[in-house]
Amino acid sequence: MTQRRKYDVIIIGSGPGGVAAAMAAKQTGAEHVIIIERDIEAGGILLQCIHNGFGLENLGEDLPGPTYAQKYIEQARELGVEFMLETMVLDVTPERKVFATNKYEGVIELEAGAIVLSMGCRERTRAQIQLPGSRPAGVYTAGTAQRWVNIEGYMPGKNFVILGSGDIGMIMARRLTFEGANVERVLEIMPYLSGLSRNYVQCLLDFDIPLQLQHTVNRIIGNDRVEAIESVRVDEQFKPIPGSQEIIPCDTLLLSVGLIPENELSKKAGVRLDTRIGGPIVDDEYQTSVSGIFAAGNVVHVYDLADWVTQAGFRAGAAAAKYAMGKLTKKNRTITTSGGSHVRYVIPYSINPDNLKEHEIPLQLRVSQPIESPVRVVVRAGEKEITRKNEMYARPGEMISIILQEKHYDSIMHTDELVVDIIER
Amino acid sequence: MEKINLICVSCPKGCTLDVRREGDTIVSVEAGCKRGVTYAHQELFDPRRMVASTVKVVDGLHPLVPVATSDPFPKPQIPQLLQALREVQVQAPVKIGQVIIPSVLGTDVDVIASRDMPEEQAASI
């Protein structure tokens, strides 16, 4: 157990964002860096993501989630990052005090030069999508089922319907099939896939699992245990189309209906959140509205790839270390960002142009509607175009990134706002 | 000439590939990058996938350890591979990269552990 009560950087959560933040904090020169994790081991949700596909961007390898996690955790330990496991953070104050508890020490009070929030996200549940019907056993979120199947060794059912075509839902469809279960079908209320196309191919097409777009669960049937669900087709306004109901017998309904940044602690610290997506409003160094409190990864907005969470963590951790050492680049100017045509949101919410002299600043965005034809992504200051890139399509499930570089410094330095548009070519 | 659309699974971008084939010969592949061209050839003549699952562990921190194929594995043989994994039981501690089944089902692919699995009592804060 730790003896020290004062740390340069305290990181909350040991998923890819937290571990990367800790590594970067150490490499930037922070002396005492600790990650607080509530589970019995470090790694976060990566530990239950046993499928491949991690590390392609950052490591040039196709790794399972636990392998990806362990590689970074080992590096963090070598750098001298401390881990405090089985410890729940109860409160974070704007003065950067952290109150936590575990069974070994009771209540613990720590002080930080800077804090990185990396609590990740949580799943939307049945209550949040207001599914009508009785309340039998057998309705679970896809991530809960993933933990049972991949870590704890339980099968939650035999015949599944999955609501939502998010990545976890599709990956679980394959995983349950691997373990001998039958997946009747995947229903998606939107007219398009919400996860990555590659998962549609590898997880559904490969195993002939039908996907029905513009369909949802109308009703859950069963008293003690799910016996069936009633599916229904919806129109463009997501209203059920009368007469399109179908009873699908099953014993388990998995929900893969979206993820929400986990920010209960951020709220306690007084961090300002974006009410649309639920994450802290951060600048290009991932500093929140509270000085010295940073946030990285799915706690800010839900990424498609863990690799990008790691990259965000590196940036946040380096900035947190600089803050703790009093070396963070002074903000002479703040330029806000906003989403223009077809763009739902842009992260970060503001940038300090002076940082372009040290490193690139990626603007990350999502479209509000799928555009299945070639598009141009344009960053502009007023009418003046700063940079652009082409994409073959733009889909809400696939984050788009456009990079600001040092060469853009002169053209943005006199503007107050950058707008990102997506334009059909 | 036959026109086929494939979605490339080589990376998370998920490009749509336009493939033209004439019998057993691929005439052309329109892809976002070189890996897409390789993927199209592989997918049409010898489809393979990375396969990840779990195997039982005795005395481990958890009852299972995640495993994965060292390389993409022939798709038609995936059911037999999963059956082989159900019959395996390993003793903790397990090390990351440890070979769980070498050259599984006579292929050139190994099944390896995806993480360390320490012994139950060895886990401490």
C-alpha cells in the first residue's frame, strides 16, 4: 500500500486512457504518479474485450484487448507508475483533493498537483431506452454479458436477441455463437449500422446472424424469465408501424444501445459537462473547466478504438504533468471549435494555438447522419478555409479526425472560432 | 465477369472493395490501400479470421484465461478450433504469449494466451 499522501498526478481509472496518461506523466517528468483502480487488477474493460483488433493504430499489431492492456501496464510499471487497486474514489474536489476507500485502509485522503479523470463510460440500460413489458430475468447489457462470458465463465442464456448494432453487441453475437448459444437476430432502430462495418462482416455475416435495421423491441414477454420479445418495425420518426409486430422466442435479450461517458466524479469536482454527449468540456490538452483537472478517453466522448483512447491519454497525462510542475504553456489565446454542416460535435472544444508550435492538434468529430457518398471535411475560420481532407463516406459510428499542424498557426491565430463542416463532394 | 463487393476487415476503417473476378482469377480490386488487395485475394480463395476465445484455468485469479490465434485461422475450421479449446484446461500461473495449443488442427497457427493469469493467492494489492 502507498504511504504517500501527496502526488504530482493522480489518475482515476486504469483503462487505456488512464494507463497512457500515467506513462506520459512520468515521461514528462512528474515524480509521483498513481493510478487508482476499483477492480482487483489494472486494465479496465479491455480485460473483457478478448477479441482482436487492438493495437493496429499504435503498435502495428492486431492484438486481443487483454494483451494490449498488459503491454501498456507493464510499460507504466517500468516507468515507476504506482497502482492502487481495489480502491473506489468517492470524491474529487476542485482543490484537487481525492477521497477514496478500500478494505485495507478505510477512507484515504490524497492531494494531487493535477488529476486525470479516466473513468471511461457506462452502458445505457433498459431504463434509459424505456422498454415496455414485464421485468423478467434475462435482460442484460451486452457489456455485462461480456464480463460474465469472458472473465467469470457464465453463460447468461441459450437463445439470444440483441437490441442495438453497436460494436459490443455484434462482438457478443459472435462470442455467444462461439460458446454454443443461438443468436436469433440483431435489431437496430436506426436505418444504419451503429458499429464498425468490419464487425458486421466478422461477427454477423460470418455466422449468418440476421440484422434488421429500423426495428426495435416493442415488448418483453415473460414473468420469471424472458420467454420472447415482440419486435416491431419503425418509421423515420422511430414510431412503431402497426401490423409489423413479430414475436421472437428467446430466453435472453442483450442491450447494446449506446455508451455514456461516466462523469459522476467529474460533477462532484465541479467540471463543466457537455449536456449533449455527457463528457467534460476540454481544451486541446484535455484540461477541463476546472484548473488542473484533466480528462481523457471515453470519459470525454466514446471512441471507436482503444488506440485513440491511448493517444488521448498520452496528451492528457503529459499536460497534467506539466501543470503539476507549473510548466503548462500559458494560454494567450483561446480559439473555440464548433460543428457546422452535418457535424454533431467536435472535440476538443477549444484550442490554444501556441500548442501548435509543439505538436499537432487533432480535431475529432462525428456526423449527425450517415452520408454514403464522398465527402470533404473542411476546417474554416469564418469564410477562410484552414485545412481540408476527403473521406469516401461519413458515418455516425466512425469518428473522423482532421489534424491542425504548425503550418496552420498563422492562418488561425487571429480568429476566435474554428468551424468544421462536412460537405458532399 | 463477376462483380463482387467485399468489406475489408484488415483494419477498423472497413473499406468497401470492388472486386472483379473471372472464374478463379481476380481481374481487379479497387481498394483503399494495399492491404485491401491482399485481403480480397485471401477472402475469396482462403478466408481466414483471427479467433479469440477462452480456456479453463485451474487455481487462477479468474476461472478462465483469454486466448487467441497467433495468426488468421482458416474460417471453415473455426468450429473444430472452438471444440478443441473447450477440451483444454491449463494450470495457473499462465504467462502472456504462452502457447496453449501449438499448430492447432495441423495448421501453422498456434493458440496463445492473451494475458498473464496469476495464481489465485498470488494476487495482492
